[in-house]
Amino acid sequence: MTTHRDLITEVAKSVLESMVFALSEELVTLPSQQLEEYLLAEITYSGSRNGQLFIMAPKPLCCEWAEMMTGDDSAEVVFDLLGEVTNVIWGNWWTRSFSIDEKIKLNPPKVFMADAHDWERITRESSTVVLTVEDSPFYLYFNILD
């Protein structure tokens, strides 16, 4: 039986490869400290099910993707790009996990600089999936409330 963790891992790897041409593998040994600046994207949803998906990605990696895809690595473009990657990962995970007939309200992604509190919260959750993307840790944490 496929778990939500297995599915979000599979979906994230597929979306990263097709959307930003990045190969990834699940990381087994986690870094013990924040190694560089990270961005944090959050999507919340409510309705027949409630929850959140957080993606924490290295800012330099997001800047590289933005430059590659748009020729612009300004903060606005970088934040928008990570928000869109998060949205696509969430959408692919949702449609493979639940019935399309379920009524939900999906809030637009919010993207901001991760701080020490965010780092602690995301890296300490047992359900956090960590991928290595271009030699950098890439974190996915989903919180299904219902």
C-alpha cells in the first residue's frame, strides 16, 4: 500500500524533473543545521479534508531555476516560481490521493524567507520528506488534519 509520504516523494521527484529539469533522490542522512538561506512555500486547503503542504528549498537553487526558466532571478520571480512548483506538487499529490469529487478550498501558495523557527519545525517532523536536489536538501512536509 502506498502511503502519503511515498506518494508525495514520487510526485515531487517527477514534478521537479519535468518542471525545473532537476533530478532528485530521497536523502537518508539529514543535515543537522541550516546550511544556507532557505525559502518556505506553504499551501493550505480546507473543506472535506484540511491540511497544509510546506516546501522548504534553498534560495540559491530557486534563483538558479528562475534564471534558467525566465532569465530573471529577482525576488518576485523566485518566490513566484517556488509557489508554482509547490502548487503543481500539491495538485499532483491531491489528484492521486483523493477523489476529484471532494470539495475543497485551496489557498494560493505563500512564499517567504524561512527563519530558524521554520527550520526547526520542518526538519523535526517525522513525516518530512527530504530530497537531495543538485546536492542541496529540499524539504517537503505535509500535514493532513482530516
